[in-house]
Amino acid sequence: MMNFLKKAVQFVSLTTLLTTSTLIYAETTGYDQISFSSEAKTEVVNDELYASMYNKTQAKTAKALAVKLNSSINKAMKIAKRYPNVKVTTGSQSTYPKYDKKSNIIGWTGQANIDIKSTHLDDASQLIADLQDELVLDNLRFGVSEKRKDKIKADLMLKVAERFQNRAETIAKSWGANGYRVVKVNLNTGNNYYSPVNSVSFSMGDRLTKSAPKALDFSAGNSKINVTASGTIELIR
């Protein structure tokens, strides 16, 4: 029975469907069925940074606005090339007109964003600091990188399968059954619970003294990852 559950778990892991549910069925009689669930969870240190930054500006014409936004983003992307370990991509861009009391367009306002992602937290932190002259930090959070997350979930799925089997055996014994058969098992990786950023501070004094900006001071925090096995067994009398 344990080998059966492990094979099902390994199949899910190998096909990388770690965010979906896997159903395992067996022939049943429809009698003496008991449903329960088991859980395996862990808390790990966040190893990846996610951030977004933007430039919001105004101009009298849409063309002039586009030039200003593109210039700012291009300069930011040029700075980002100094940090090959940090993935930086252009994000959303929006423009909208400004009207006077007679509904005439008298100017334009626009915003352009970039997205930052990296497991090299020191490099990402320094890049954000370097971009403070051009862009404003809009969002900053931390999480577990996908590669590491997949490995953790695969380990938890094997652990929760073993716990499900052990609990099934205990239930069967407590009900005076000779054994049990698995009717259905639903393996669910659930959600990740991210810890908030504990602290972020900007060294504004560096800008006043024209020295190199310091990296952000932050604590990445932890994330909780859990896997549950919810299912039904049928007692064998």
C-alpha cells in the first residue's frame, strides 16, 4: 500500500504538477468508508526577491511623454545590466490625458514600470538602491524560488503520503478491521504563506553627499509550505 501511494506521488512530482490534485481510485463495496486528512508542512527562509519600480511623469503632448518615459526606463535597464544575476523586465505602461474645465486636453500623465526578480538578494538590493534616482519603489516582497519550492513540495508529498498510510492503519485497527483499501486520495500542495518584509530602509543621505547609494536594509523573512492528503479508505472486515 505504501509503494502504491509513493508511486502516485512520484508520478505527480516527475510531471511537475505540484499545484494540482491527483486522485487515486480503487474498487470498493461502498460500506465502512472513513474520510480523513493528513498534513506535512515546513517553514523555510525566503531566498528570492520580487520588486516593482516605476516612473510617473507629465508632459504637454503624448509624444513628449512617451519620450520621457522611454528614456527613464532605458536608463534603468542600462543600469540593470551591471547586475547579470538579477532578472529585470519592463512591466506595464499607461498614459492618460489631463483636461481643463472646457474638456480640452492640456497635458498628459503616464507611468512605466519594471519588474525585478532574483535569488541574489544582495545584488537585487543594490540595484534597487542604484535605481532610486530614476524610479520609485512600488512593491517589495520575498518568497521561495520555484526550483527550491518544487523540491520541498516533492519531499513533503512523500512525507504526507506516509502519514496518510500510518493514520489509515491506525483507524483500521481502532475499528477492529483486518485491513483497509484506499478509495480515494487527493494530494494538494495548497498555498504558500509569505512573511511580510520585516524592515526596509533607504539611505537618503548618500544622495545628498553624492556617494554611491547603499543597498536596502531588509529582512527577507520565512515562508510556510504545506501539503495535505485528504482521502477516503474502506475497512476490510
